[in-house]
Amino acid sequence: MTITITAFERSPDGGKGLARDTRVRWALEEAGLPYDVRLVSFRAMKEPAHLALHPFGQIPTYEEDGLVLFETGAIVFHIATHHGALLPADDHARARAITWLFAALNTVEPPILELVTARIFEGDKPWSKERIPLVEERVRDRLKQLSARLGDADWLDGDFSAGDLMMVSVLLRLRPSGILDEFPVLAAYVARGEARPAYQRAFAAQLAVNAP
């Protein structure tokens, strides 16, 4: 079995772990699976060869023995369901872990991405000063709900799972804004995720690509 993923030739975040290939690297490391990385430039991402793998011209993509996937949720779900290590054996616990994976992507990440867009890409607009506080409050509302649910538990539902992997990855996007620090329960949760050896290996691999 040969697994190949794609990643930025030069990541916009400079290798800080925010590019989405880090999520896939982390899942592969948790599962103990070897993989190759094919680096692509921004130009190559829009060319036919890459568009055949990812119709929207983004990264990462995932190739395994003739199977081609895109979208980190689908890729992490595939790794978790077919290679073990990221989903519990109990059917109900497994279903709950999958629910958290989807919650990270569909409920928690959208307002965070909206904030990233508002700050980085729309910050120079005349209406940004009014818009950004509104978006920040939407993010805080989600974090209050998530923090209350997590409480004093280490992970979202029992042992660490694909749901935690995705949730931590999503929350990491908040670090530059400082909002994550307003929620000590979630900041500690993210720190536990970052402390996992598999995450450390994934982060180091991505950083190495972007080292000066």
C-alpha cells in the first residue's frame, strides 16, 4: 500500500501547522501509516493534473492504490475507518466520534474561517471595523458552547478520536486572533492535542518543508 498526499510547496502560514495537510499528516501518524508527500505550487494547483485530483484546485489530496480523495474531513474519516487508531470499537462511541468530526467542520469551523477572512482579506474594507466584532461574537458563542460541553474532560467523548483531531485542528486557526486564550478549557484541550507525539511528528514534517 502506497499513500501519497499533496501539500503546499510553500505554505502561506510558513509551516505553523494551519495548512490543511497537517490534519491529514496527523491522522496518518496516529494510524502509524507511512506516506509520501508531493509538493505543489500555487500555479500547479490550478493546472489539469492537480484539478483531476481536486476539482477546486486546493490541497490536500490523498491517493491510495487507485483511490483519490479530497477534503480533509473525507480523508481523515477514510483513514479512521479503514486503518484504525482514531475511532472506538463500540458502535455508539464510534458514531459519536464521527459526529464530533462533522461538528468540527460544519459547526465550529465556519465562523472561525469567517473571522480569518474578515481579518486578513477584508481588513482594509471601510465596513470591516463594524463587521469584525460581530464575527468575533459568533466565534465566542460557539466556543462557549464547546467549552461547556468539554468541561473537565480530556477529550470530547472518552478517548482521543478523529473527532478530537479535527476539532483541535480547527481551533488552532484561532490562535493568531487571541480568542482561544479567552477559553482556558479549550486552550488546554488544544495543548493536549499538540502534545501528542503523532501531532508533533506531523507538525515537524510540515515545518521542515517551509524552513528557510
